[in-house]
Amino acid sequence: MNLEGVIAITGKTGLFKVISQGNNAVIVENLADKKRKTWITLSDKFE
């Protein structure tokens, strides 16, 4: 079993597969229901 690209997100239940990532965002797919979501990191916005 290959676990490369599988992540857990703090505050969210389940495991996610990384579909794509950019400079400030990542697109993930929930492994349980196959729904895709986009997360935008805000760490660069508050410096």
C-alpha cells in the first residue's frame, strides 16, 4: 500500500489524498467520500 500523498488535516476528520498544490493552496480529495476540497493557507497573509 502506497501512502505517498495521503495527509491528515487538523480540525477535519478522515484522511485526504493530495490532488494538486500551488503556492498558497492545496486541492485534496476525501478518501471516504471522494469529495474534493480546496484549502488556502493564510500564513503568508499575516506576516
